[in-house]
Amino acid sequence: MQRNNNDNFKDEDYFNLNLMFDNIEDSMKKSNIKDPWQYFLSRNVSYDSLNWKDKYSWLMILYYISDIDDKNNQFNNNFNSIIKVIISIIKTIDQNSKVLYVSFNFLNEFILSDDIEKKEEIIKYNDDIFNSLLFNLKKYSDEYFNNNNNNNNNNNNNNNNNNNSKVCDSICDLLISFIENINPIIVKQYKETIISTILNSIHKIHSPNFIQIISTIFNLPDIFNDKLNNINYYNNIIPILLNIFNDYYTIINNNKKNKYIENEEFYEEEKDYYYFKILEAISFLVISVEKNIVIQSFNNEIKRLIEFTLNLLTKFNIYDKRIGISLKSLIRLIQCIDSLPSQQFIQLLMSKLFFIINDNYSFNSYLDNIIIENIITAIDIVSTLINDSNTSNLIIPYIEKLYRVLIESTINFNPTSSRCGTNIESKAIRLCLSIINIYFKNQSTNLKQIILESFQFIINSIGVDRKPISVSIKLEVFSELLQLLLQLEYHLKQQQQQQQQQQQQQQQQDIIKDITELIINLLSKSFSTLQQLEKNNKDRLKGIKVIYDNNVSNDSGDELSSGGSSIGGIDNDIDYNENGEYINQIEHIEDGYNELSNIFQIICYSSNNNNNNNNNNNNNNNNNNNNNNNNNNNNNNNNNNNNNNNTDENNNSKTKIVDRFIKDYLVTILNLIKKTTNLEIKLNMICVLDYLLENNSNVGVFRNYSKIIELLIDIFNSSFSTPSIIQATSYGIGVIAKKSTKTLLFKPFLIKSFQQFKNYLLFINNNNNNNNNNNNNNNNNNNNNSNNLNNLNNLNRNFGDAKDNIISSIGKIIKFQINNDYEITKDIENEMIDIFINGLPILNDLGELNSILEVTLFIILNYSNLILNNQFYLVKLLETILICYDNDSNQFLSLTLIIDNISILFKPFKQQILNSITSFNLQLKNIQNLTILVNNLFFKK
């Protein structure tokens, strides 16, 4: 390696890889060579030279090529040969330390890379690599120790020690990477040798990288999974580590190192960092053995270690990398002592955690990773304490403050890269849910108010958000909290149901009523924001600069504006890659639309559990001599009167939300569904449309029915439609068929809808037959069968969901539309019934069972001659009733009138019906269950 001549470099310069890279680039410029591989050939250096500098140059130039041009064809074509040479180099006894240093770093780069082929090529030499690493680790730690003992003041020895330390670090780094990335079975073969090397070197070299080996191997459950056998390792290693840390404790306690404690640059002191890596290693060791072993051996020492670490922890700043190590170590250590943490311990710990989670950080690219890691660790620590039954009670005094801090910090969190924030926000959400669960357990009276405050906080921030990922996270928080609020409603209902039923109803009504305006506000803001973010994303991908109105403050709540045609400029709130190119945010935007759809689903299904009480009146015109049944029906209606009132309250709030959204956004949603090419957004908006169609009051939506159903049929029939989109569109068509039962709005689309449904069912049937044939042909190919079968099962499940919704929608057409269209021939009517019955039972989308049950009972009552004269039809329908009963028997309580009418109809044919069940091709258990159900439902009276 030359800058001007070989004498320019000091010995330690050869361990500075960046300096060597700079030297190569300077040399290439002077040689006027741009291609690194051509430069490598021009250097005429050889790996088998007796001169170590030639070896070093050969390795260093190749390392440089791999670092700056990993797609270099010549390098990749020769990679296997290069690795073979490097393996021969590291196997050589008494190899030059600088050559070893580059060799180990070179190998480590590819062990950690995403290039599987290169990684596997290196791992092939695992035996040679392990032997070289362990041999050289012992060798260089011994040299380091001897140099220290011989002459501490000798400059040459000091330089040698620095160089030996760097070689040791490169050995440790590669050893750790190797342990973590190869098969644990291979590592297990070297377990004893690794432990022996650790014991030999542990007191000789003060390197955080070396101590990390201990933490790494004892954190591998596949290698050290036997707590009984780990006692020997524990007894040999932990006294040494405790003694080293006790020396550090004594120094700190005697104020000999106070200059570091308040120093913001303290975290850069590698010697100090070394002691905290020892703390981490101790924590891994103590959890590798049974708790009673720790208590019997070093219980007091561990307690003192906990107290010391916590006191020191309170002095660290948020960007100190020792925070993460200390917190994680503490949470392991407190699980291994003979008593719970004291209240003082919890108080100190919580004060530090509050500081970490809620501090106003000044982010920059250098500190981001450390700060983010520390915040994540703090959240993990609190989660561990909350979810541990032994410590959760200790956290209760801090729970409300912690929740508020988490919500506000999660909403306001703003690192330089939104990708960095994802893990923090998702972990904070999970912790918020754990906190809410503690509220439930302790029956907190503040819970409802706290959740409502969180709603308002989210709503205020969502309209000014420029990051798609933040919008999706906030909508996820809202969705989760909304579900928890409804759980609270149910919880209160259960508490008050027996003694205070009227009071319970009022409470339930209040909760639904309180959130109505909040939800309307959130849905409006989030939908507008997602549309704007989607437009901004498209503009950026086209190279159009997005311009924000600088007059709009961040807390004004005004919508974003975009426009302009100039290219360039980087928005600090959005992700760009290292080349300044905008990173597509569509996945986060899709997540946002998905969460919006989830919120609609929660709202619309929140009160459906009591929503089946009106089914009795659907078939009054089909009664045959029903006078005997009127009393039963009246009693049933009286029993459900209170529930109906309660359901009406909930439905009023739900309908208010839906009607407002329809009024403001229905046309926009229809245009978005029609125009967007993004299938995820299209699917989520179709789902939202389905919820709107099903839960509106029909005000302002009737005039759009034709436009809506035309759109749904076109999408259903389009080539891009996935099974999920087919499922959503067919569901929507069925909803319109049901909702427009007293009008002629559906009439122009009845035949067309049915024809599309029939064609798709035929396609599914043919597809299933082809898959079954292919599966049978591949039975002998055992290696591929597992993956193929999984893919096939997933595909069939998707088709199954689509099929179930198509069958359900055909049923709605039969029940709600055939009587409206006198142009339907008897043949088409019978064909619809035949397809519906042949599609039973539905097995995938069980949410459709209520609708299927209604149609099944309707067909039995209205087409009794057809059903009783067709054994297949009869048993299929009865089998469907059994499945519905097993899924939810309570829904039958509201169907007394219909069941009684069928009983009257079936009575003369009792033996024929029971014989049909026993003679049909059913399993014995199903025959028995079906016979019992039919007798109980229809023949008991």
C-alpha cells in the first residue's frame, strides 16, 4: 500500500481501514484507473508473497472492491477462489497481525451480508475459521497481557497492545457473527473450546467485544438450553466478572472517576463501556441457571449490582449507549433475586423511564440509532414489569401518567427517518394496551375519560401529519382504543346486568353517544389526509416537488396542500435514500386505508350481537294457521323489548356516523374505487363502501344505488379482481339486494348479478378440480409437496371466502328480490335455489352464517314442496341449520315464530325427514347430532 512510499504509514495506520481505503482511492486517481478490478490487477501484488505488505495490499484492495462495488463481476466470479486463499492465510501459524486483521474483517462483512451464496461459501470452512479464531484469540490476549506486565511505560509495548487489541476485536466480531449466523449444532461442537478460551483470556484483555462473546453464547437457547449443565460454566465465569465489576464499583464509589459521570462524552469511553458489557454478560449468565442457584451463590452481590447500576443510570443522558445495556441487564437481574424490587427501586427506575420516553430530543443522524434503541428498551422494560404478575402491582401508582406520556410521545415522535420510528410506535401501542388491561383489572373509574382524551389527542394531530407511517400508526391506536372502549361497555353491562339493568343501559348509551362526534371528526380528517398523502406520494415518484403552505402552522389542523412542478428539494419529514431519491410510501398509505376500514368495521359491528331480534317479522305473510303461535311470538318480543331499545340507541349513533360520511364522502369513495390502480386501497375502500351500504338510514343513498351496483359488478367482472375483492364486491351486491327489497332499484341488475356469480362459482369449481389433479400428480415429489400444499391451502381459503359471500348474496337475492321481479322465470328461480343449496354449507366466512340461516329458513317455508321432495336439498338445508346452531345457538331464541311455522309444516313428514337424515351420506356423528337437533327444534312440541 503506498501513498508516496512505504514509509508514510505508521504501524497502527494499517489497522485504520478508512485510511487505507482513502489511500487506494488516491492511488487510483494518480494511476488514472477508474475500474477497481483493473487497479487490483495493475498492482501486481500476490497473496503468496513472503512480504506481509504484499499480502496486506492484495487483501486490502479486494476488501475495498467488496465495500464500494459489491456487484463487480470479476470480483464475484472469483469470490470462491478469494475465500479459499483467505482461509489458507488465517490458518497460517504466526501470520502477521495486520494481515489477520483485514482477513477477519473481510470474512465478517460477508457473514453479515444479505448475500446468501457468499455467506454459505464462507460457512463451508467453519472448522478452519473456528480453529483460527480461537487459537489467535488466545495468542493475542496472552501477548496483550504480557506486554502490560513487562513494561507499562514502554511506548512500543503500548502501541503493540493497541494493535493487539484491534486484532482481538476483529477476532471477537467475527466469532460473534459466526456463532449467530451458522447452525447451532455446529456451534455446539465448539462450546467447550469457546468457554475454555474465554476463561483463559477474560482477565487478560479489557475489550467490550470480547465480553460480548459471553453474552452472545449464553443468549442462544439452542446451545445453552440446559440450566442444570450451565451451572459449571456459571460457577467458573461469574466470580471473575463480578470481581472485575466490583473493582469498577470501588473506583466509582471512591470518586476516582467522577470526571466521567457528568460528562456528556462519557459514553465514548471504551473502558467504561467495557464494564457495562460485563454487566450485560452477568445478566445473561444469571438467567442461564435456575433462580435458586443464584440466590444461594451471589444473591447479595446481584442486589448490590442492581442498586449500583440504577443509581448510575440516573446520571446518563438519553444518547448514552450504556442506557440500553443497563436497562436490559436490570430487568434480567431482578428476575433472579430472592425478593421483589423495592418501591424505591421502582420509583428511581420509573423516573428514568419517564425521562427517556418523554424527553425532548434533538435528533440527528449520528444519535438517532442510540436514542431510538434506548426508547425501545425503556418501553420493553415497562412492558416486562407490567406483564409480570409479581411486579405489575408495583407499577400501578405510575400507570396513568405512564399511559399519558406514551400516547403523547407516540403521537409526537419525530426522528429524522420515519422508518426508525416504526418499532417505537408499535411497541408503545402494545404497552398502552397492557396498561389499559391493568385498568380493567383494577376497575379504574378514569378509564373511559382517559380513552376519550386519547381520541381527541389523535384527532387533533392527524390532520397535520405529513408522514404516511404516522397516520397509519395513529389510526391503529384509535382502532385499538375503540375496541377497548367497547370492551369497557360490555364489562359495565356484565357488572350491572342483574341488579341495575336500567342504569346499565344508560351507561351503554352514553359511551356510544360520547364517541359519535369524535369518530365522525376522525374519519373525515383521516380520509382527507390519506387522499392528500396518496397524491403527494404519486407526485414525488414523478419527480414533482410537493409544496406545503408555510403559513399553515403544525397545530392548526388545516389540511395539507400540494402542487408545483419544480423538481428537487428534500422534505425532512419524509424518507429519502442515500442518493436523495424519494422512497415510495405506498405501503404505509395502504396501512392507513386498512386501519380506516377497520374502524368502520368496529363501529358497524359494535351492536350487532343484539341485532337479530326483528327477524321474526320477516315472514309473517307465510304463516299457515298461526293463531296458536301468536302468544309465543308476543312473549318473545316482550322479553327482547329492552334489548331492542338498547340496540336502537347504538344503531342510531352508528347510523349517524355512517350517514354523515355518506353525505360528505360517498361520491369521493366511488371515484377512488373506480380510478385507483392500487388493489389494496381499492379493496379497503370497497369494504368501507360495504359498511356504509349496510348501516345507513337510506337517506341520500338511494339515488346512488344504480351507480354503486354498476361499479361493483364491473369490478367483480374485471380481470384484476383478487378473491378478496370478489368477496367484498359480492358482499356489497348482496347488501344492496337486501336493502332495496321494497323498491325496484335492484331489478335491472338481478339477472346480471346472478350470471356473474354463477360464472365465478364455475371458475372456482374448475380451479379446485385442476388443483386436486395437480396435487395428485405430485404425490411422489415429497420435497416440494409441503410448500405447494401450503400455497394451495391459502389459495383455496381465499377462494372459499369469496365463494361463501357469493352464496350468501345469491341467498339475499332469493329472499329479498325474486318476489319484486315478476319477469323472473321459474327455471331461473329454481336454478338460484339449486346453486344456493349446492354451495352449502359455508365453512370459511362464518360471519355470513346468520344471513345463511335466514335464507335457509325462508326457503324451507316458501319452497316446501320442492324441498320435501328432494332428499339432497332437505338434508343440506338441515345440515346448515345444525352448523348455524353449533356456531351460535342464541340466535335461535329470536326465531321462535319461524321455527314454530316450520314445525307445523314438518309435522306430517316427520318420519320421512328423519329417514332422509339417516339414509343420507353423512358421518355417524353428524347423523346423530342432526337427528337430535331436528327433534328438539321441530318435533318436540
